[in-house]
Amino acid sequence: LVGVVGAGAMGSGIAQVAATAGHSVYVYDSNQPALEKASKKLDAVLNRLVEKEKYTSEAAKKIADNIKWVDQLEELSNSDLIIEAIIENLDIKKEVFKSLEALVSDSCILASNTSSLSIASIASACEIKSRVIGIHFFNPAPLMPLVEVIPGITTAVTLPQQIVDLMKKWGKVPVITK
């Protein structure tokens, strides 16, 4: 199960990528109208892809069915990977990571889609810092192939390659960056 925090353009785009790769995805946002807007927008995108014959209607339905839109953070508790895609504010991100860590298993990977904040700074809010990594998608996530995999100084040494392998399965071109 892949959890995504934030139903904005990046979060819903990341959810679409993961769902297209066959994962069950839970997208969390505390803002119910944002969840509804993201859900409707994804349906419109999938319908356009069917019209353009990029997907069959069955494939598009499967992608849509792989995504559950939730407004309770607890719904992400069974995730194997959570990617946070919210406002670029270190204090808010740290609060979210701390809250997530209290909910998930010790093996759940916690990732940030940040492009500008330090992964080590975000990880400082967590007990298990080795599970925190940056996975930076470019906008729009479903179309842009490049994904930066950003280990922090406390990230487990095997985690970057694990994420690179996953991103390749998702059809992306991952690069490990500092």
C-alpha cells in the first residue's frame, strides 16, 4: 500500500503514477474539497487518456479503483511507503512525519517530495531516521520521467537503491542526488 499525503497537483499526480503501476494508493488530505477536486480531476484525466486511446476504459477504471481518497491520517497506517507532497514548510513537514511515524509499522518508508528542504532536517522529527528519504517527482508527475531519489545523511544505505528499483517499476527515470 502506498500512502500519499496531500491531494494537490503533485500528490494526486504521484498517486496516479503509483496506481498505474498497480499499487493500492490512499491519498490523504485534511481538506475534503481538495480530495473531491483531485478525484474529479483524475477522472477527467483518465477519460481524456481513454479518448486518446492511451488506455482502455477497463485500464482507466482499474487505475481509478486503485486510489482511495481519505481525510483521516490513520487510514495510512498500513502503508509500506508514504510520500508526502504538501507545502514547502519544514515545521509542517516535520509535524506530519512525526504523526505518520506514530501510525505506521517500523518498516514503512517515509518519503518527502520536497525539492528544497533538507531530508536530514525532516528526518530529525522521526525516531527511525534511517527510513526517511526524498523522492522528488517533477510536475506533472504522470508525464515527467525524471525522479530524484534524495538520501539524507541518516537514510539507510540500502534505501536509495530500493527506491530507484521501485521508480523504474513505476516507469520513471530515477537518479540518486545529494
